[in-house]
Amino acid sequence: MSGAIFAPLEGPSALDAASGHPLVCPLCHAQYERPCLLDCFHHFCAGCLRGRAADGHLSCPLCQYQTVMKGPSGLPPVDRLLQFLVDSSGDGLEVVRCANCDLECGKQAGVPGVHGRAEPELCAQDAETTYFCNTCGQPLCARCRDETHRARMFSRHDIVALGQRSRDVLQKCTLHAEPYIMFSTDKKSLLCIRCFRDMQRESRAHCVDLESAYVQGCERLQQAVLAVKALQTATREAIALLQAMVEEVRRSAADEEAAIHALFGSMQDKLAERKALLLQAVQSQYEEKDKAFKEQLSHLATLLPTLQVHLVICSSFLSLANKAEFLDLGYELMERLQGIVTRPHRLRPAQSSKITSDHRNEFARCLEPLLLPGPRWAAGAGGGTSM
């Protein structure tokens, strides 16, 4: 156990590595000491959880689920069930003697050790002491079992292998110091004879003897185990499905990225082609308009001096000519001026100076074959870039 603050475990691989053995804390990787059960059903040593609670809540280091802390200690209560398994793990060597002949035998407890397997039994004298009489409450070697328990009076004695001997201990009631003899299926509590007598009559209907309660409990536990196994199978199937979907989403992302790159490349090619055509059209319009405006400008540039000269001629003629000269030459001047005025002159631009290519619509039209919905448009997009 360790009381240090550990970083949260992330990912299913970390969880698998941390939960290799049911009696090993996933944080400190040692056998549980005062195991605590969180609301998410994950176990940790009390020392490993100390100091992790904040504002009355404790975040699970594995799944980040929030557990409400109800006591001042900032820790959940010790899990009695797991503590029982830890206490019963039997890491030490148990030395027993035959109750009849005192033959010694060393036995390693047959419950799983911290390495996930039952430790082998070790016997000092050829494993002769291999039985235990639950009725007598005594160990027996093979020879004494045959000799002392051969009589008919011992025929009902419960004799089992030493490694499988019953762990049932006749516990006594903490209130009355009487042995437990019954079990209340309503309150889920053990009862001594005095507890049974003190109960109300309607409550006694829910009381059964220990053997019957044990059988019923085993049946219910078996049903619960089957339900958990079904959930385990469904969970494994869900994990396999999700792992497959993780791979599928990776491949899908790669395919989508490739399709995006392909479509983008095709769009770039199409846009580049259309861009060249549009720029060519703009240049053509520019050259045409520039030529027309310059020709008109050249014509008007030659017209303006002519008008200026004739205005000066008129002014000088009026100031220099007498009446006879005016009548002789004036009409000729007027005809000339009239001819200048009536002659067609392009005073207004023949076209607008605005150059338009409708490039937005042109770009959109060139992309329509690539972007319109259709079967595998991305594949079709890579087939060609002709307009």
C-alpha cells in the first residue's frame, strides 16, 4: 500500500494491467490493505485514496466517477467482503498436527496468492496428514482416518481433504454470546436463539436455519454470478465491437482524407484551368477597350485644335472684315463652321470601361461536376479535369 498521490490511469490497457489480480490494488500494485469500495465498484487501498477527496467527492483514479464521501475521514468505508478475501488469502505456511498421532504436516493455503494462482501444498512427511474432520474439528492423517473413523458411529462425520476443509466457524452473537443458529432472510442477519425469541412473530416467518439459508444464498449467488457472466460476455463483445469500430473509424478517416485531397487537387486543376481562361478573357477585353478608347481619344485630340483654330478665325474675321468683305466671305465661313458641327464626332465612349468576366459563376460552373451529388463523385473527380 502507498499513500502517495498517483496520476489517474488512462485507457483500457492501463486498466487491464492494473486489474491483473482481484486482491492487488491497481494503484500501489500490492495486496490490499483496508480495501475501500467506490460507487463505481472499483477497489483501492484506504491509504491510496487518502487525500484525494475534494468538496466531499472522491474521483475514481480509474474511471473518474465521483463518489460522495459521507464521513469526516474523507474515505469510503472498508469493503468487508474484499477484506475477508484478503484475510483469507493465507499467504503464510500453516502447520497442522494429526489429532490422533501428532504427525506434523505443513500446508500452504489453497486460495489464490497475489500472483494469481493457488500455492502448492507442502507437507513435511509425505503428505500423510491430508484430511480434516469438520464434525470433530480436527485434522487427521490418512492412517488415523482409516483407524479411528472406521466405526459406524463416525459414518456421518464430514471428512474432507485438508486443503478443502470447511472454513465455517461457529460464531457467537455479539449481544447474547450465543451461537448463531438461524438467519433472517428479511433483514439479512444472523440470529442466535435469544435473538429469534426476541423477534416479533411476523418476523419469525422470514427466519430459516443456517443450512437452508446457505443453500438459498448459494442459489441466489449463482443466479447473480450468471447475470454477471452474461454481462461479462456482453462487455467483451462490446469491447471487440468498439475495437473494430476504432479501426474502422481510423480507416474511414484515412479514406476521407484521401478523398478530400483528391477532390481538392481536382478542384485546383479545374480552377486553374478556368482561371487561365478567365484571365485570357479579361486581357482580351482590356486590349479591345483600350484600343477603342485610344482611337477615340486620338480623334478627339485632333478635333479640339481644329475647333480652336476656327474659333480664332471667326473672331479675327469679325474684327478685320468690313461689311462688303463680311458678306463676301462670311457665308463661306458659316458653311465651314456648319460643316464642322454637323460632321459626326464620337464624343461619348462607345462602350463601358467595366471589364467583367463573371468569374464567380464561372468558377462555380466549373466545379459543378465535382461537387454535385452523385455516385462516388470523388472518384469521378480524379478521372479528368476537362471543362
